[in-house]
Amino acid sequence: MGLFRLTWPILLELLLFMMMGTADTLMLSGVSDDAVSAVGVVNQFLFICLLIMEVMSNGASVVVSQYLGARRSEEAARIAAVGITLNLLLGVTVSAGLLLGGDALLARMNLEGVVLAQARTYMGIAGGFIFLQALINVCSALIRTYGFTRESMFIAMGMNALHVGGNALLIFGLLGLPRLEVAGAAISTVVSRALALLVFVWLLYRVMDVRMKARDFVTFTSDMVRKILRVGVPSAVEQGTYQCCQAVFLYYVTFLGSTALASRQYANAISQYVFLFSLAVGMGTAIIVGRLVGAGRAEDAYRRVLQSLKWAVAITFVVDVAVILVRVPLVGMFTHDGDIVRLTTQVIVIGLLLETGRSFNLVLVNALRSAGDAPFTVYMGFLSMVCMSLPLGYVLVFKLHLGLAGVWLAVAADEWVRGISMWVRWRSRIWEQKSLVEPLAPVVEAPVVAAA
């Protein structure tokens, strides 16, 4: 498994998923900035819910990866089935919770009038069916774990095309359909996800060397569940903590007015493309690390991660500088409001500091999880995000009156503190003691490490 062969399809798949969100933002900006703000607020909570549901998919993919590296394919298939079932149960529970409590949640977010009404509409539709994306995530993660990243990319491409087409029809009421605006974006999202899920399930069965059996989905052992949760729970807690902190920062921004709220949404829509390469490299590296750790090849895993980190930081820097150079026309694609353009371009410049630090975390956190050392990311994340970043953000925004720029600086400080901590942890090689499985027999293969 070469890193480049794994990473470029992941890069394109992530790009396509991100384009779904950008399509919503661009198309809804044709309705109003209020519509963009409403969907942005709801998506912040939906992201948190998806990360909670990643408990099972992250845990299952790491454990399956290590079992495949140890050449224990039958056990890998059983663990994959258990992970899917657990993710489905958790997803349905979360969807029910959003349907029952979504209105109350939004009412506490300092939203008013049209923004609140549109947010409730989007939450009721997209939130109620969020379990579809949870199942897509676990199936896609398992397909990538088996090394079939290109096939997963093609499905994402089809889903994106369906979503954009559905948006055009339902948001603006083309071809005689009703003009549904925010509700149309939500319905398009749900339908495209449902169709993509069917294809993901079919593909997963096709790529497995030992396929899951019906009984595997309902046959749980304490050892399987324990290993999945050993990685999945810390992973979800760490990511959930991050998104909860982002929700708090969002709450800060609501006090800065509608201009800051819309600017935050547009800046986030652009910044996700900056860290896209680092995220893809981190995910591809994690697949390789899991296989290598499962095969008992810790030295190869250690060197692979350090090489991946160099590429991720360098390319993130180059991409971010390019975005800064064209930031004004780029933001102009979303809005012509002069105040929003000015504020958004300001935080994009600050993003150079933020994104370079984030590239450390996207590679190293994924590597530590895949090696079985997920708990450390939780402890360090809590100290940095909750104990340092949130208070710092409050001071910068409300005491020093830096506004939206204060939020970006606080997040940047967190990314660098955690990034350096993760780098020190990886260099310490403590993670070598955290493997989830031992190979049945010595594995002799050509080195997996490949140039990026």
C-alpha cells in the first residue's frame, strides 16, 4: 500500500463531500445570507452528532486494519459487521434525539426571526435522517481500510452530482417543482445520501476477501466490542470535544451580529479546502499505520508518519498562501456584501497560522489512533481546547474586542499546542505498546513505506 495510491482517491472523495456543503452554501447564498447562517448553525450540531457516531466507525476501521495486517481476515470481517450494527443503533438514537430536541437546542443559540425558523426546518429534515451519513461513514471507512479508496471515491462523485442536481431543482423550484429553499437543500441531502448508502453497502461486500455473514451482525463478543470502543470512544470524545468547543465559539460569534455569523460560515467553507490535503494524508497514513502495527512493523510505521507529516505541512502552507492571494475574488463568489467580504478576508489571512498547526494534528492524531494510542489525544485535547482555547477566545473576543479574528487566533493556538504535543508523543514511541492484536505468524512483505 503506497501512500500516494491510497491518498489521492481519499483526497478527491473528501473534496466531493466538502463540495456538497459548499454547494449548499453557494446555492443558499442566492436565497439570502440568513439562509446560509441558519444552515451553518445547524451543521455545527450535525457535525457534533456525526462525530459521536464515529465511535463505532473509527474504532471498527482501526481494529479491522490491524487484524488485516496480522492476516486474520475472518476476525476482521466479524468486527466490521459488529461495527456497522453498533453504528446503526447509535445513529437511529441520535436521529431520534434531534427530532425530539432539535427545536429546544436551536432556541438556546441566540437565533431570532427568519434565521431561527429556517434553522428549525433544516434541523428537522437533515437531522432526522442523519443516521444515513453515519452508515455511509462506517462503510466508506471500512472500504478504505481494505485498500479500495478509488472505488469509494467514485460513489462519492455520484452522490455529489445527485446532491447538486437536487439542490438546483428543490431550492429554486426548477422544472415546475415547488421552490423549497432551505427545506429543498435538506431534502436533496437526504435523498442523495440514501442512494449512495445502498451502493456503499454493495461495494463493501465486493471488496472483502472474507465476507460478513448475516449472523455476524448480531453476534457480539465482549472482546470485539471492547477493542472497538478502546479506539472509538477516545476518538469520538476527542473530536466531539473539538466540535463542542467550535459550538461555543459559534455562540461567541452570535453576539457579534449577523455579519460576523455569515463571515464565519464563508471562511469555514473556504478553509476546509486548505486542510483537505492534510486530512487525506492523515487518513491514508492511518490505513498504512494500522496494517504495519498489526504486522509488528513499528519502525516502518514510525518513519512513514514522519514523512507524511513533512508533506502535509509543506503543501498546506503552499495552498493557504495561494488562497490568501486570491481571497477577495474567492469570497466574492459567496457574497457581495462589503462588510462580510472585509471580515471574511481578514480571518482568511489569519488562517495561515491556524492551518499549518492543524496539519500536524490531522496527520499525527490519525496515526496515534491507528496505532491504538487514542486515549492520549483525548487528554491533550481537553487540556488544550477546553482549558486553554475557550478562555483565550473569550478574552480575545470580549475583553480585547478582536471580534471574529479573536476566535481564529484562539483556535490557532489550540492547533499548535496540540500539534506539538502529538509530535512529541509520536517521537516518544510509547504508542508501540498499544497494539490491539498480535499476528498469527511472522509476516514478511516488501516494505509498505512509499514516497508521497
